[in-house]
Amino acid sequence: MPILTYPEAMFVGLLQGVTELFPVSSLGHSVLIPAIIGGSWGQDLSVSKPESPYLAFIVGLHVATAAALICYFWRDWVRIIGGLASSIRYRRVATANERLAWLIILATIPVGIAGLALEHAFRVFFSKPVPTALFLCVNGLILLASERRQRARAAAGLEPPRAQAQAQQVPQYQQVPQYQQTPQYQQTPQYQHEQYQRDQRHPQGQEHPQDKPHPQGQEHPQEQAERTEHAVAADRRLSAMGYKRAILIGATQIAALLPGISRDGIVTVASMRTGLSRQDAVRYSFLLSTPVILAAGVLKIPDLFGPLGAGIGGQVVAGSVLSFVGAFLSVRFLTKYFGESKSLRPFGIYCLAAGLFSLVFVLAFR
């Protein structure tokens, strides 16, 4: 039985972490890249083999990717899980957090049932290079068609222009002229008193250690407060979408069982199709991805500690670490990217080009 090597494990771990959250299909890349490289990679990294250690290896990658999402959105998940707890405790669905918690649960049920029933069949019959390349092309066309529709609606005045969409993301207090230059927390008497004391201890022109710029990579308290305010406002909007709409959007994740179709991509497109802004659609796709990816990993943990996982413990750890890092950096980049109202079009072009290249390569040389 082929055993995963460390180079294979580290490469696939990083690939999984990055492509899982980009709308380009991580499963599609996991099928196509080993097939293109060929040799031992094509044998060791085959997801269609029923008894391959690669299947156990993927379990660790899924758990690591979900852990990265939870770490990045931990404040949001604390609020959402708190809303679920209060909803169960008081037998009500009254607040935005309580509604959003149930929307996520209900939206996850269809793909959960479909995954348990169809995952094996889809993996065995469709996780081949040719159908995967075709599905990746379809994924690209879906993204491109969605962006074309958005532009058409914006031109017709049915969607807010990009500048207005960005303005909608600015906290309300920053849109008031008298507060444009002063963050809200700096207007409190306590902050002003502390600022007065700092000025007394350190005259003008002398830098206080607390006033130094934050090290690169660390979020400024003001930026953190603004990001939290954006998240809370977005969750209020998401919680108002209604149960039927949330379930329909969540059901589109079933298509992502096909290698080449991106879960985050299809959810984002479906959410935008039902009227959500691009930023809210992407956020909702990340929130829905977390329980699905985590469940996919946790349910198959016995495989990781069973015969399939024998002899690949070190490879699982190495791949999972890189998967965590790749996923965390990806969600951080994508949140900022789509927060600036940028388009899905580059990802659609990439999927179409990569799918066509893979199809031609596999048919011509494999």
C-alpha cells in the first residue's frame, strides 16, 4: 500500500488550506494536480481509491481548516453560540444572534444528509481527472455569469454602485461629519481623562511607549472595534433573510460534493442571487463552511486512528499545520478583498483556464 511522503503531505496540506476558502474548489485541485504531476503522486494522492491512506490524511486537513476558520471568526462564533444557548434556554428566537444560529443549523442540514448518503458515490465515480476538469470549468462559468449579472443590475440601477456599497460598510458614527476624524471610543470621558494624563507625563514631541505604532501583523484596537462593528451589522442583515431562503442557499452546498465545484463559490453566488450584497454573501459562505468542514473531519476521525492512518501520523501533523496556516491567511485575505467590493471574476477566469488546461493535458498526455 502506498504511503504518503512528507513532501506530498506538506504540499497537499498547504493546497487544501488555501483552496478550501477560495472559490476554486479544493477537492478539484486535490484531484487534478496529482494527476498532472503523475508518478507516485498520482498513486499516493488518489481520492477515488477506497482504501488509500490519503483519505485518512484528508481528515486531519479538514479539522485544521475548520480550526483556522474558528480562530479567525472566534468572536463571531462566541456570539452565535451564545445566541443558540440563550435560544434553547429561554425557548425563543428573538435576537439577531439567536436567529442566525438557527439559520446556520438549518442551512447545514441538507448538505449533511446529502454528504452522508452521496459522498462515497460522488468520490468514486466523479473524482477522476476528466470529470473534475469539466466541473472546474463549470464552476468558473458560474462565477463569471454571477458577476455579469451583478454588473447588469448595477447598470440598471437595481444594485448600489461600488462606492455606495463601500459606504454601507462604514460604521454609522463615522458617516457623521463631526465624528469623521475621531473614533467613537475616544469620545468617552474616561479616554479623554487618560489622554490628559498621558499629555501631562509626556509633553508634546515625546513619544510614549503606548503611543508607538502597533507591530506589523497586530490589529490596532480601533481597527478591531471597527471590524467587530462591521461583523455585528452584517450578522443582523443575515439574520433577517428568513429560514426558507437560508435553507435554499445552504442546499446549494450539495453541488460542492462534485470535485471542481467550490462550496464557498456556489454559496456566495446563490446568496447574491437572492439579494445579499457580495460582502454579506462571502461572510455567510464562511460561516456555513465552518460546521460543514468540521463535521466532515470529525465524522471520519476513526479512519485517522484506524488501519488507514497507520504510518502517516507525522505526515498528518505536518500537512495539518500548513493547512491551518494556509486557511487562516486565506480567510484574512479574502475578507479584506471582498470587503472592498472586489469581483469574483478573477476566480472565474482562473477556474475556466485551469479546467481547460487540465482537460487538454489529461486527454493528451495521460
